[in-house]
Amino acid sequence: MNNDDTYKTIEGSAEGLFKDKGSKFIAYMHPISSEEEVKDILQVIKKEHFSARHHCYAYRLGNFGNVYRANDDGEPSGTAGKPIYGQLLSNDLTNVLIVVVRYFGGTLLGVSGLINAYKNAAADAIQNAVLITRIIEDQFLVTFDYPLQNVVMKIIKDEQLDIVNSEFGLDCRLTLNVRLNKGEMVMKKFQSIYGVTIVKLNNE
């Protein structure tokens, strides 16, 4: 990723198409947040295109695309899933699934023809998608007594932090979203105030 606290993904679903020697390659692109979603989407597409010969796919998951898979679904090894995955990589996209459905046109395309077809179908879907950049955030819980409220709120305002939850009981508890690359600095600021505790809630 170009920045250490952002990632690129897609806003919604998109489709692409590539034709070669009678074969038709239809690409379906979906935003995803888990591998379970991949199974559900594949099931729907396979049901819709039950007569298609192949349903090849690739996906990347996680803020840094650390979870990924490419599947050739019966095509010669490396001719389908890998070129689809290559398009996700070259466009720096994550939390995205691309499924390319192939209807065989009667003429064999050969290894290079298949690679080209799957690559272009995926590329067309990406071209038709709305790409967005999301900020990677950590979540922190800040706990403090009432007299420290003004000091705490000043840091929140100065650093433009997002309060996602607040509880005012015997003590004050604020849940904050903080940009990944500001997390350490924000922690130090709160830790420097006597009577304020801050803990990280997630491990992203």
C-alpha cells in the first residue's frame, strides 16, 4: 500500500465482459469482508450460470490484502485465478472478490489466450467499478474522572478524533476511532495525563 493507514477497495458490485473466439468471459466483482461471503457469492453465481463450464475467481482480504486465494476451477493451472488475482494486485485492491464465468465457444484458446481472457474480463470489471480509499483505524477506550473531561476533550478536538461511544457513569468512558499512523502518538498524549487510562480495543 502507498500509505500505511489507507487501503483501496470498491464501493459496490461491478461487472465486466471479454469475448474471444466464441468464448464469453463474464466478470462479477463484489466488495467482501470475510471468506464466508466468498462462498455465498460463488453459490449464487454458480446457480445463475449453472450451464457455464468454469467459475474461476480470486480475492484479497484484510487491510493489507494478507488473506488471498486464486482458483482456476478446472482451467489449466495458472491460466484463470492467477491473472484475475494479478488485476487485484496491480490495482492495489483488497476486500474484493472477482469471479469470472466462462462459456466455452468451441475453440480452444490455449494457455496465453486463457490468461489474456481472464485478465481482461477482470480488468473490465475493475474499470466499471467505483474505487474508494478507506482509512485504517484502531479503536481505543479512554477512561477518566469528571474533573479531567476538559483536558481529554481538548486532545480529542486537537487531534480530530472520532468518538464512537460515550458512557458517563461513576467515571467517564469514551471509545475513539484513531487513524492507524496516529495511534501511538495519541496513546502517549493520554498516558501523559495523570488519572487517564487508555487501552487499545482491536489488533488490526
